[in-house]
Amino acid sequence: MCALPADGARLRHIHRYDGDMTWQKWSVVPVWALSLIGAVIVGVFETPELRVTWLAIVLAACVILTFVIQLIIHRKEGFVARATASMVGALAIVAAATAIFAVI
């Protein structure tokens, strides 16, 4: 409920979330970079029989890194969007690497 000032005008709620998190969008880039670098390393150095296992480990590391970064940012506004973007991007990169390794 908004309080009415003496002149009768309603006060606005000042601390609303406006969706602006431009600097926080960069929190997804390290996770995507880890997934890309991890996929390349797995593709170059691992045998074809163990690539899927190591790609799963890369994806698990991306999930852990996502939550570490979100804890460092220490902001609850936009948490779900940032965490989802990090994990879905990492999953897409690892899935693409898996598809490429299946063809090779």
C-alpha cells in the first residue's frame, strides 16, 4: 500500500527492478569460454571412447563456475536469467562439440 503525502499525490515505489543488468551479462562469458576451451581440449587430447565422459565433466565444471560467479556478484536481481544464460550457453557449446565429435 502506498502512503499518501499531504498534497494527495501517490508516492512511487523507488526501488523497483528495471531489468538493467548490462554489466552482469558479462558474468556468462567466462562460463561459455570454459565450455569452449574445455571442449577443444577434450577433442584434441582425449581418445574418442572417453570424450563423452570428459565433456560431461566440462559441463559440470561450467555449472560450478556459474554458481561461483553468481556468488561473487552477490545480487539477487536477475540471478535466474544470468544462471540460465550461463548454463544453457555452456550446454549448447558442449552439445555442439558432442555432435562434431560423433561425426569425426
